[in-house]
Amino acid sequence: MNNFSDIVAYVRVVEAHSFVAAAQTLGMSPSAISKAVSRLEERLGARLLNRTTRSLSLTDVGASFYERCREALAQLDHAESEVSESRGVPRGRLRVDVPVSLGRRIIVPALPRFIAQYPEISVHMSMNDRVLDLVQEGIDAALRVGNLSDSSLVARRIGQLRGVTCASPEFIERYGVPNDPTDLPPEHCLQMFKVGNNQTREWLFRKGDVEHKILPAARLAFSDPESAVAAAVSGAGFVRSLDFTVEAQIASGLLQPVLEDWNDGAYWPVSVVYPQHRQPTAKIRAFIDFVSGLFPQTESAVRAPTTRATTAASQPESRARSALQPIP
């Protein structure tokens, strides 16, 4: 089968919807990828892709051929993974994507231990707060915080993070300690918005069976949690953030937590996600096992991920869409 590399190129082009993205994934030039697909079409005597200057689309025969090739490559990946795992040696380049604050505060400081533990793995990490298309970007696995919806990703829940509401001691002295969420004026609550749609994140408070929601309306709004925390330290208002972004400021007295008795259920899952058509190779399993030790665990996170379910929130491993629900 002398056109195997051409088939790989074709599959990656379809998955990435781009010759350029496929070239980046395979470490080739876009022109080499284009020639590989053309050679494959010539050999088959059929057009597989409709090409324009701005888009690619599959022909009917191209779609059928892609599905067969994708399944075959998945089986080959699985076979290679089994051999690697039988030798117990995770190896190769591991491309991962993580949220910015999570990466800086938790993942990056732990990476030296990871590469020391697995000397045949090299890590290429991107950090951003946009939800990427893992296939198009050529990413092996990504970390996500929040509840995931169903789709074409497999999710393994590895732990949880807690939400904390706080403000500077000076701000609290000026406006008073809130006894319940109704004491929090929305204009005193710093806004956090989602990159892409600028939608302000709602704050959800829960105490037993009682819930209260606040839509922050302060004149300062941020997409970056660490910037919002810095503004709160400076006395700009109340901030609600995940615990790891404020623990140092609370420990040093720069921020003071409030309404801690209203934090029932204020925990958000941390999951590793990867495309469902890719088997969890030895290097991905090694990464999952390692990062699982970096987060507080829930009961569901420590169970063996053998059951597939409809939502990531109900089982530790599931097919999930690469989009986060808003963090309350």
C-alpha cells in the first residue's frame, strides 16, 4: 500500500477543513499536502474534495472514502497504542490546550515533574480561554472547567474546583459584610464575560434548597479571571472566581471571602477531553493520570471511567461538546 501517507494527508485535511491546518498537524508544507491529495485522487480516478479559494467540501464518494479511511486509521492508532502500552513506555509529542489561569497556576508548575516521569514525551501546550476545535488545531487533549454538553468529544472528569466570592477588606469596610446574596448590589459585582459573545457570567448562590442569582453590573468587566481578581484587590468591588485564583490573596489578607455559607454546590468539574475517534493513547492516559493528582477529587472523579453516559456531569467519562456552560 504505497499511498498510505497520501491517505493520512487526506483524512487530516477533512478533519481540519484546511490544507494549512492539516500541514501544521503533520509537519508538512501546504503544497505537499495538496499534492498528496491530488495523487490520491488520480490513483483512485475520482474527485474526493471540491476546492475553492475559501472552502473545502467533500464529494459523495469522498465522504464515503473518508469514513472508511478514518476507521482504518483509528484502528491503526489503537494497535500502536496497545503495543506502546504493553511496553509501558508513553512516548511522542503531546499537544494539549488549557485555560490561561489554570495553566499558569496549576499545570505549568507541575510540568517538570511530568516530563521527568515520562522522559520520552514532549509537551506542546497552548493556553487560551477560547474553546478550540481540537481536530482542526491538531490537539491531542484539552482541559475544560465547567459542565460539558454532548457531542463528539470524550470527557474524563479528573477533579473539581470551588467558587469563592470576595472583596478587599477596605471595600467591605466601606460597604459592609453581606449576610446573604440580596445584600450584594449588582453594581458592586465585577463582571466576567465569555470571550466570543461578551455575555456576562451570572452568579449563582445556593444554601440548602434556596437559590439566588445575581447578574453583575459593575462598570468594570473582564474576560481574564486574574485581571478581575487584581481589580478586586485594588478595591473595585466583589469578585467571584475559582479558588486557585484567589487563595494567595486571601492568605495574605488582600481579599476577604464572604457568603461562604451560600456556597453549597459551588463546585465545577475539571475534565480532560479528546476527540472520540481517537483512542486514548499511552501518552494521553499518562497525562490524564498525572493531572488527576493536581485537583481536589469528587466521588465521581475517582471512579474508574468505564461507563459512557449522555452528559459529562453525570459520569466521569462521556461524549461531550467542546463548549462550556457558564460558571455560576
